[in-house]
Amino acid sequence: MQYSLQVHHNHPSDMEAWNKLCAVSGNFFQSTYYDEPQKFFHQQPVYFEAYTENQLTGGVKLYRWESRKLGIFSSAISKYAIQFGEIILTGLNENRLLQLINEKVNSYLCSEKIVKFTATGVYGNESLLIKLALNPNFVFRFNSAYVSIDDTFENIQSGFNENTKRNIKKAIKAGVIFKEENDIGKFLELEAKVYAQQQGGKPPSPDFVRRIFSSLSKTGKLQIHFAELNNEVWSSAFCVTHGQCAYYIYGGTIRNNFGTGQFLFSELMKYYRERGIKKFFFGQVAPAIDESNRKFSEGISNFKRGFGTEEIESSKKIYILKPFKNKLWEILLTMKK
């Protein structure tokens, strides 16, 4: 089978075909829908498209950034590219196609004199991240946790652990209610309260969250949900959908003893199942206990695993392709501070 590979900046050659291919695997972050939010960071997409007989059969999108504050000098030492989300494939001759995409991206990084490259898994398979010939300078490993919700809800709920089931019952008994309400102000207000109760916790940029909301609120891809009791909000979830997958992106719970967090996620899985979604992704969980971050590696990870999650190994890998230029850029950033 003969493949041809094309590179397109800012948008794919056929947005509809690209997004349909992403929908097959539920890969929201590789779709064009995530490009507008990433402009918040002044990142521009670069699409690597693989065709066979004029049919799109796979590809990957990178985001590219460089500083232009000092003209050519800062541009040359700051060129950065990131893969955010896994390579998309149709399932046809995957190994060969994966090899060709890797070769094309490696060639591009070299010809464009990219200084630093990051390959970041989102909620998928590490084998679908771009691989470079050199060793990464930094590796962060994690597992992506999800629940298959293509079943009766009774069977889904049977996979929950006893603590999760107990807290859901407590919430129902207390009268906690589940709401879908795309109110970004209400969501961010709760986020601020959630992170205020954490020591050293840093919330996501409110401006960036607003950017995602404004970009997606009219597409039907975004939903915001709340768990409330006596007209007071206790838990929230900011989710996106693509294809047959739903992704929990942001959210949190104010400390309480009536199970609103477990109740909210149980209702989310019920909500998305009723709308034909097959997988609900909880996001990252720690593969092992991390003494430096026990809140995430034990508290948050164990909370998610309480829903009987399945897990996929993934990672974030940072490569320094031009060490001298990268060092100059780091020095420049230090001087600026």
C-alpha cells in the first residue's frame, strides 16, 4: 500500500475528514476543535496527514511556538513543538503508517531547527507518541484511567468499590442533585474555593478555562455539571466529548462528608451512557505512590480507581534537540525574571 504524507500549517487540508478520523478513536485533542483554545498560548497547529488513494488514513498534529520578542535571535533559540494527544490511525497497516508518520515528523523537526520537543499522551496509548532517535531529557509516566460505559448501568456500578458505593448512597439520602448548567462563572467560583482548601494547590488559569468555554460552548462538545445540596454547589465537572468518548478535564469538590464527588461521577457516567458515549475518561492516575505528591498518587488516584477504572500506560517526554540554544533561552528567561 502506497502512502503520501502532507504537511499543512494552521488547519488540515480537509477539516471535516480530519475531525471524522479523530472521532473514530474519540481523540478530541487532535481534532481541530482544540486549536482555538491553544491560541491562548500563541501556539499554531501543524498537521501531518497520511493519504492512500486520496483517502485520509492517519496523521498527527503538533503545536508550534517561538518567541519573537527579540526578532530572529529569540526565535532561533526558543523554537518549540509539542504533540498533545496520540497519533490517529484508521487501523489499516498501522505499523507501516506509524513508521512513516514518525519519519516525517522527525524530518520536520530537523529541517525547522526545533530546539525543544515534547510528546504528551492525553488519554491514550504511549505507542502512539512520536519517537525520536535521541533519549528524552525528562520523562513523566502516568496511567490514563477510563470506564467502559457501553453496558447496563447496573453492571457499570457493580465495578465500583464499596467506599464509592457507600458515598453515592449517602449523597442520594442527603438529597444531593445533579445539574447540567454551562455556567462558566459558577464553575470558576467553585474551582477557586476547591483550590483554596488545598495547601500549595494551583488552579488552572481561569482565562484559559474561559477560552476553552467560549471556543466550545456553541459546538455541543462541552458540558459543565454540578452536584448541589440545598442550593449550594459542592462538586463540579468540566467535560468535553468527541466521537464515542467523554473526557473529564477540570473540576473538583469542596470537602464534605456526604459523598458529592462520588455521586457526581456516577451521574456523569449515567448521563454520557444515555447519550451513546462508550468510554468515560477520568484523566491521569499515578502508576505508583509518589512520596513527593501523595495527594495525587494516593488521594486523587484512589478516588478515580474507586469507579473500577481500566488503565492505559502513557507519558510526557521532553527532548532537547539543540542543547546550546536551549541553554541560551533558559538564561534569557532567567535574566528576564
